[in-house]
Amino acid sequence: MPPQRRISYHVLGRILGNPPKTARQIIVEGVRVSVIMENYGQLKLELIRKGLVIPQEVRDVSEITCGYCDGQPGEEIALSLTENFIVKIPLKEPGDGMPQLKMTEGVVKLNSMDKEIEVGIVPLPNFVREHMQKRSPLSDNACIDGYCLNLFLRAVGQKNRLNLTQETILSVIRSAFEEGAADVIQLNMDYCREPDRGLTRLAPVVQAIKKEFSTFVALRGFPPKDEQTLDRVYAAGIDLLNLPLEGFVGFAKQDDVISPPLVYSALEYAAGIFPPGTVWTELFLEFGPLDSMKDNIDYLCGKGVIPLLKLMTPSIVTGEEHHHAAEAARYLEEAVRKARLPLKWLFPHCRYMSPLDTRFFIDPPDKAKLNAKPVYKSPLGRKALEGFAALRRKLRIKKVSDSYESAGL
């Protein structure tokens, strides 16, 4: 094989007729080529696909070790690629072409795609680290995603009690807030065979959270068989609702099918209860034709539902994944704009694209920023919205109560 040498992007364009659109190193007739990273979304997709290596020489550096517990392969670490754009990825064994961290003059840098990029390590909160070291049940049922504390709940035993007690839930939230690790809480309710999907079981927990903490609470779960259950969910104090169209559905039992029409119907009903911009769903961003996904985006936005796109690992790598994601980002951004759905309730996610951060998948690194300021980061705006949300909820409860009375129920 001839010796490898570097060649410019423009020279490669003359060799191939059209310059490649990937930012990886490629080899053309023995010539090694480096192409620039086009945007942070491209880097995020690369890291999700490959994972991250932490070389032995930096395993004792406090600026890096703050992001993980024991650093074994499979454990996850969160990186801030730039302000408000984060990714959570598994640690991997060393290998050729693997992204890895290094320290340069006291600065943490990511070596990926033939480029060194300054990144931030998102510190692992102490309360999470302590539970991971103890291997306690909570270590598998609580995590931080950006500035959202996720709690994973499910009904267990013959009496379908929650796997975490109310006292434990409140204690974890208290720890997260005391450390400044979270600004919003998301309860993730796993599949439950009960007709209400276990959602009403959460009411006392939500009410206890609202009583003790000044915060917004999100719920991610399955749609109930009776849509009026969603009225009770809202009345209990849930501020944000996510009923995934893709993702959760696969966990349902074969004799208890949760069909897409059921999810669509529940989402549309919820959008009539919750404030604009607070009802979400999830779609897979798969690397194939986008026509079907675009149809779903249009339909959902037209019904007042904001789609979140889950970033998937492609089965076949073509180098065009970031252009595919950019096309999806442009379409999602425009659909939400046409539907006039507010973005202030969204927050950055580690593994999703939302209308809030589409610009990171489209614009060059020096221009990308969020499309709106999340309400959670504005103390004055947050306080005002908390008051508005409480008043709106009271009015909604009264309206539902009056309609039941008029019907003689």
C-alpha cells in the first residue's frame, strides 16, 4: 500500500468530482484525507455510535474522574460538547479510531474525528455516586439527564406497589436539589397491566413532591385505556406529559397491545388538557427514508404535540448520518414553528433531538445555540409560570368537576 499523506478537502473534491460530506478520515487511492467537523450534532452521533475511551494516563485526573464512578467499560459518562448540548455515552475498551479524552495544559479535550475539541465533563452528583458504589436499587432507578432528574418507577408485587417508596423519592429529589444537579423532575412509569397504566398510583407522590419542592414535574409513561385518567394526572400536579409512540410500546405484553392509534388518541386528548408545548412524544430517528417520520411530525404538531427524536445507532455506517439528521432537524424545526408551539418547556436531552436544539445539528459549531431559553433557567420566568400553571390547573379541575355535576355524575 502506498504511504499515506494528508490532502485538503478541496483537492479531494477535484479527485472525486464532488467533495465528500463526512468528517471522518477516509483513504482514496492511498491518500489519507481529513474533512472538517460540520456541526456538534455530527459529533454527538459519532459518540453515540462509538462510545468513549479514557486512556490510562488520565484516569487519575480529577477533572475527568468526576464524571464517573469506577470507570469500567459499560459505565456511562456525560459530556458537554458546548453550552446546552450534552451527550451520555458508554465507556469502551481502547481500540483503533475510538474517541478518547486527553488533558492538554489543564484543559479536557476530546480526540475524535481527527480533531481535538475542548469539552466539559458533567460531574456525577455525589448522591448518584454513593448509590452506585453501594450497588443499591436506587442506582438503577435514578439518573441525571442534563438538568432533569429521571426516576424510573414500576409496579411490583401482587399489590402493584411502586418499586421506590414515596420517602425514597422525596429524599433523592432533595439530594439532587441540594447539590444543584437538577431543575426539573421526570417520573418514568414502566408498563403496568392496570387500565390506568399505574398513572393514578403516582398522584400521592406527585402531590408530595409539589408540597415540598418548588419544581415542575414531567411524566413519561403509557397511555391509559380511559383517557379521562389524564385529567386526574393533570389535576394531581403533572406539568409535562410524554407518551412515546416509539420506545415504550415494545415493552407491552402481547395480550395487552398498546397500538399507535391508542397513543395518538391519548396524545390528542392530553393536548386539550395541558398547556401548549407541554405534551410530547418520541419517534426514532432511523437512518432510512424520512417520509414516514415527516408525516408523523406534521400530524403531531398539528394536534399540539411536540415530537422528540431519539438518536439511534445506524446498522450500516455510510458517513452521511449527520446530513440525514440535519434534514430531520430542519423539518422538525419548521413543523413546530408553523404549529406555533412554544419551546420554553423543553430541556436539553442526552440522547434525543428536540425542536429546542435543532440548530446544533444544522449550524456550524461557532453559530449553534438553543432556539429558546428553557423556563427552568429563568428564575423570574419560572416563578411566574409556576403561578400560572397552578391557577390554570385549578380552573381546569373546576371545569371538569362542573361538567360531571351537570351530567349528574
